[in-house]
Amino acid sequence: MELATLSSNWKQLKKTLKVASPKPDSLKRKRSDAPSAPSKRTKPGKKMDSTVPGTAKKVTRQRAKSTNGPLNVVDSEEPERPATSHGTYPATPDAVENEGVSPTALAGRYIALDCEMVGVGPSPDKTSQVARVSLVNFHGHQLYDSYVQPQEPVTDYRTHITGITAQKLKQALPFDEVQSDVRTLLENRILIGHALKNDFEVLRLTHPRDDIRDTARYPKFRAMSAGRTPSLKKLAKEVLGLEIQTSVHSSVEDARACMLLFRQEKAGFEGQHNHRPKAGKGKSAGKKKKGKK
């Protein structure tokens, strides 16, 4: 789907949802256009990092600015970028491919994540590594979009699905930098996504279980697939009336669809969350269990 069509679909759908009032935030960094140095290959079994503040290792270059504390905002305070004559926060732009951290988009309490993956190793249909990461805010504004340098030789770009090519990955950032950016952006925020376990695995990140809203696990959505995991494409079509993934996938488009699904059923998601037993201290989602693939 072309970015212009994606933006048009998003703007049309969000008219049916309540638009909240603005509040400032602090994402102000753009990526460099210069190619990055090759990343080091990571050994299998590397420990997964956490998005919980104080638990992640320090990095020498931090591209996304940390919130340095919890966000005490309510839904009505979710930041929206108004169009102003001064141009400080321009009206919602189209998605900018491989932009890095958006210089204008505002992060709030809720962030949606999606990844595109390529195949590696002798069984590329079964073994994946992350090749693109996208994050959007509550209003669908692109907060972050980056290609990711391969850590292992790519044996299948899955171009017909992902749109990823070797040429596109020439402008990719090293995995460690992308992981650091994502970890920083997710600190103290509620994460929305579809089958997030897969994204956590390729990003080698964890996130507090109480701060996850997974559209693939929401009972009302699962009922639409007879209790099985519904595809995001099916949910977008049947719940939102939106056609996605009509050609190659877009992680920005898919993240926006996840956020729209969450907004459509927000009361149900939060009601389910409030009645769920609280996770113990340090309990996070995304860690692999022994004996499980």
C-alpha cells in the first residue's frame, strides 16, 4: 500500500474516534542520511534487554530521549500535534520511511509497535531477524521508523511480503542502536501490538506484562477466529473496515492498524487488564521459555 493511501485511510478512520487535546513532549531527533558502520554479529542466546528503566545496559549514543520517570497522563491528555502558523508542531505528515526518531511527533501513554522480518540461516522460512521497526503514537503519528542492519547473512529478504531489499538495508542502523531507541521510547509506556511475542524475540527486549495490550490475545478478537489467533489483516477488515497488506506489508501501516483496534476496544482492553491478576515484580513478557520455539 502506498504511503499516501495509508495516510488517507488513517485520517478517514480516526474521524470516527475521539480526538484528544494537545500536550507537549520531547522527541526531537532525526537520523543521519549517511550509511552506518556494519554491526557486529550477535551470538545466539544473548540475554534479552528490558524496557524497564534502570534494568537496561547503558549505550554510548542515545538517539531517543528518555522520559526519566512515569507518565502520569490520562486519555484526554494524549498529545496531538496541532497545525500552527508558527510551524512548531505541523499537522500530521505522511509516514517518512526510515526516518529514525521523528523530530515532531509526540509520544504519550500509548505506543504501538510493529516489525518486519527477513529470513536467515539454512531454514529462512523458520528463522527470522528484524529488518525494520516502526512505532506510532495514540493518534497514529509515526514516532520512529528504521531499517535494521542484518546481524547474520540474509538468505531470504521475503521481499514479496516485507518490501525489504538489500539496497534498502544499506541505509539501516546497527541493531544495538535500534534496540536502544525502541527500549527508550517504550519506557513507562503502554505497548500495543499484534502477536508481540514475535517482535520481542527479534528485538531481544522484554516489557512489563501489565503494560502490554496485544490485539492477537484479546478475547473478543479471538472469538472472531473461533478461539484461534486472528490475523491483523482479518481484524483490520472486519473491525475497522480497512484493507491492509494488499501488496507488501508496511510496519507503519500495521502499527497504525493495531492502535486503531485498541482505540476501538479500549474500554474492553482496560477492563480485561484491570481484572487480571497483577504480575509479580520483574515479570515481563517477551522472554523465551525453555523447550519452546
